[in-house]
Amino acid sequence: MNTRNLKTPVAITLVGSLVLSACSGCSSDGNGGGRLKLHPIYESALWGAAIGAIVGYQSDETGEGAAVGAAIFGVGTLLQQTDEMPDQRKEQDQQEQKEQEVVIQIPNDNGSMTPVVLKRKSGSYVGPNGEHYDSLPTAGQLKPVYGL
């Protein structure tokens, strides 16, 4: 079989896959917007394969061009996601820290409010001065220490 005849179906398949992923899709939920939802690495690899196939077609190396393009784009996206992981972890740690803090508003005799931040630690609560509470204290319990 002539290699030129084999390269044409490969190029057509790659371009068809690219068009399917970029324009239309199989998304049945309302959030997809009619677009096929792919993992970013796969989507980048498809774009790279299409670009590589176009460049490779010019030099009669469609398959090799598609493979190189997919590999370069896919690895690039993988490295980008790896770089973003510490930022995501930092955001998650900050969220967990916020969930471990409780603010109790203490009403003062003059009508103002005093916020007291308690930190949850090992099933108990620790006040700003380092005092420990076995359970979540009420505003009445905190008023003698932090109220005006």
C-alpha cells in the first residue's frame, strides 16, 4: 500500500477530532455549553497533534508530525499544571485554617460588640490568651475575660 494513501486518513482523523473537541461535543448537561469536556492535557495534545499533522503533511511526515506535536503540547500542559499545584495546596490550607477558627461576638454594656477568635485544636478551643475550653464557650462565659 502506498504510504501517501495511508497519511491522508490519519490527517483527516486528527482534524476531525480537533474540530469535534473545539466546536461541538457530546455534553448533555447544561454546564457544558455543548462542548466536549476533555482534560486539559488531552485537549492540548489534540491541538498539538493537529498542528503537528499540518506541519508534517507539508514534509510528507504527517504521522510523525502529529506525534511530536501531541507530545510537546501535552508535556507543556502537564508541566504547567504541576507548577500550579503548590498554589492550589496553599489555598486549600488557608481554607482549612479558616474552618478551624470560630468568632464569638460578645455584647458589651455600652452596646458595642467585641469579636473573640477561638481556634479549634484537638477537640477543644483555645482563646486569644491561650486559655483552653473543652467545648465552644458562650458569649456569657467569655464576657468576664474579653468584655468591656
